Amino acid sequence: MILYRPVGTKELGLIEKSGYKAFPPRLPEQPIFYPVLNEKYADEIAKNWNVKYNDDHKGYVTRFEVEDDFCKKYESHVVGAAYHEELWVPAEELDEFNRHIVGKIEIISEYASE
């Protein structure tokens, strides 16, 4: 399954430290890791959230693949418009989720405030 994850510069730095093979652990106040199922939604988050709320006013969209059979254990949720679809992974399962990433996490878009 191809998934997308909008991130800020700090999270991207931690992904880079993993060799682009893993997402960093969630913060205590973040019980869910939620990659999104389409690029359009990921772009919206990166442009409208990451650029606005990160200190450096930058946002990135990453794309990655996870083994299809592994993804079946997680529910997808529509959280707004029909295309606002997320896969909800409990934070305590993120290490296992990372082990099922196929290949590397790639950066496909970058946004900054003007």
C-alpha cells in the first residue's frame, strides 16, 4: 500500500537519521500515527498546517510503501471530506509498522510560506 505522511522539518530530520527507513516515535500526547491514503490530502496538510505552525514555516510530503497484508490490520478513517482518509496506527505499534516499510521513505513535495 502506498501511503503519504505530511511532516515538518524536525520530523523530516529524524526520518533522515533513520536512513529514510522509519518514522520517529510519537510524542506522549500523540497516541496515533496517521499516514494518509492520498497525495491531495497530504499536500493540504503540509501547506495548511505544517507551513503555518512549524517554526521554520516549511512542510513536506513523504511517500512510502508498506506491505499490503500488514496494513489490513489497521482501520482507515475519513476525517473530513471523502478524500481525507487516514490509516490509524496506535503509537505503540509504530516500531512494528516501520519494519514493514518497503524500500525508503521519499520526499515528494516541499512547501514554504511566501
